[in-house]
Amino acid sequence: MTRTAYAALTMTPGEWRLRLAQLCQESANAACGQEDAYLRLGHGLLASLPAASHPLSAHLPPLARFEALLAAGAHDSAAMALVPEGGSYMVSRACEGGSMATVMLPGMDEEVTIQAHSPALALISALAAALASRASAWPAMGTNDVTGEMWARPEGVMLH
């Protein structure tokens, strides 16, 4: 298994949103078995948020804990760990195997729903689409309507 350390990427908010849009499209079309790569990319993009002090960065699980989830094959749990605490999500899977995820972040008027080949791919795709749509209204990318408390993982809470 490849362990990935993330170096801070230099990108503008527009480039960050474009990478989120690409993640959304590619993960929605990815085959089962590619969850590790797209979940790592999602974690890396969130860790590389253009504004280092942005409240969204506070909720991310440490890379070692995230990698442990991936190593255990807990792709659904890893995808859920990327959703900010103030966000809402719903994941469903059809008996034929297709999956659908819906994500809604604070300040959104409508949720984002994506269909993919696995629950984890659907959730990372929907989250990327929701983040890209909300990014223009966040601090350092627009208005200041998101508080740090909304996004912070409570102290001492472990991932399951």
C-alpha cells in the first residue's frame, strides 16, 4: 500500500474549486476498487485548502488515522470522515450494486446528489460537488458566513 504525505499545494481558490469539480466527475465515473485513490485525493484537497486557517481544515482526520481506515478497507467510513460536522449526508445502495449519495453543507439552498459504483465513491463525489459550489461564499474565498465551531471535530472523538 502506498502512503501519501501531502505537501501544501500552491493553488488559487479557483484552481482548488476546479480540482474539486474534477474529483466529483472522476470519482462518480470510477470503477469499484478505486476508492483508495479518490478518497486520498479528497483528503489531500481538503488538507491543501488555499486558506490554511480556513475552518474547514479543522475537521480532517489525521492522515495516519485516515490511512488506517483505507488499509482496513473501511472506505465508507473514510468518506464519512471527510464530511464536515455541520454537513448532512445520506448514502443508499441499490440491490443491483449502484450507490447514491446526497450531501448538504451549511448555507446551501439545495443538496447535491451523485450516483456512483460504490457508496464511498458516491459520497466523495457528492462532497466534492457541494464543496465546490459553496467555496465561493467562504472566508478567504468570499464572505465570512462559516464559523470554526461548525466544522470542528469534538476534542477526543475517534473515528470508528
